[in-house]
Amino acid sequence: MEKDCILKIKNDVAFRRSFDGTLVAVSPESDKIVTLNESAAELWSLIDGKRTVTGIIALFAAQYEVETLDELTRIGNDVLDILDKFLEKQLVEIIDAEV
């Protein structure tokens, strides 16, 4: 996935946040129910169809006290892995790339 692409939650995906901070999402395309832990649910909330992947990484990292470039790189790689899983499970789609 390119870092300048923009993601959006697919229109037919149903999701609901639980009281414990987790989120349950259902994709009719894949016919799968996916439970996201609290961190992945926080990341999910940043996908708005306007932010680039880079913007999502920056906002997510800003929620934590990132002190070194290594920490920022690790968080960026973790976010990319999770976003890739959202794509694989057909929960989100790439709608554009920043020009």
C-alpha cells in the first residue's frame, strides 16, 4: 500500500464499538466478522475517506509519546500492517492517491 493513498470504510461494512473499546465489523463481501482490539479500533476511527495513510500514521503516532525515530518507524510499520489487514478482509478500500 502506498503511503499517499486515501482509504475509506466500505459503504456496506457494518461496525459497532463495544463498551470495552473493541470494535466488531462485518463485511458482506467476505462474509466475515472481524473483532478489532482497542488500538485497531482507534486506528479505524481515523479512516475518514480524506486522510492519506501518512496522515493516519501521524495522527495515530501523536496519541502516543513517540520519542525516537525507531519508535515512529515501528508504529508506522504496525499501522501499515493493520491497514493492509483491513484491506485483505475487505473492510476498507483505496479511493484515491494524493496528487
